[in-house]
Amino acid sequence: MSHVRIASIFIAACALQAGAIAQNAYKCGNTYSQAPCAGGQVVDTQDERTAQQRADTHSAAQRDAKTAAAMEKDRLRQEAQAAPAYIPPTRAPADPPPAQPVMTKPKKPAYFTAVAPAKPGAKAVAKKKKAKKAAS
């Protein structure tokens, strides 16, 4: 027997023996401890499930682990595949837009004539004068 095999058997035997020994747990206020404390209460830590319930839980955990491994394998396979690159379709060259008329600046007049603004009510007076001339 190799040393590794002897060591693993020894560790397994110790683990089985340690699991059989019941240890007390104490509730000290809002915390739990393995050491007793002042005012601490002993907490029952025995597993109250039946052997069938423990076996069902164990098989469910194995089933979940198998499903998780399969899902991880599938995810890794999908990640390994290169994502297709998006190449936009080529477009035919578009006709140039029709030429729009170009706006030019208005030319400055050769001379400048100042015009005085009309006085308020001057339009009404001018209409009356025109009306009188037309009537005569």
C-alpha cells in the first residue's frame, strides 16, 4: 500500500469517528458557540430526518450537481464558438441630391436715401385727403 492510500484511509476513519461524536452548541445572546457562556442555552443539533429523507436529499444534491455541470459544459461550448460578425449589406451608390439654388447677397444700392418714419395718425389723414380728391 502506498503512503497516500494509508493516509486517506486514516483521514476517512477519523472523519467517521468525529461525525459520531455529538458536540454541544450553545446560544449566547444572538450568537452560537461551541464553548459554554454565561446565560447560554444548549441547542439541540441532532439531525431529526429519517434515513430515507437523508438519502432523498443526497440524491437531489447529486442530481443538481450533475445538471449544473451539464449547464456549465454547454455554456463553455457556446462561449467557445465565435460570434458571427455583423457585416452590413453593401448599398448601391445613391444619386447625388438635386442642386439647390444658391442664395446670393442682395446688392447694395448705388446711393442711400433716408426715409423719415411716418407720424402716428398720418395714414388716416392721408386717406381722408385721397377720399376728398376722388370725390371732387
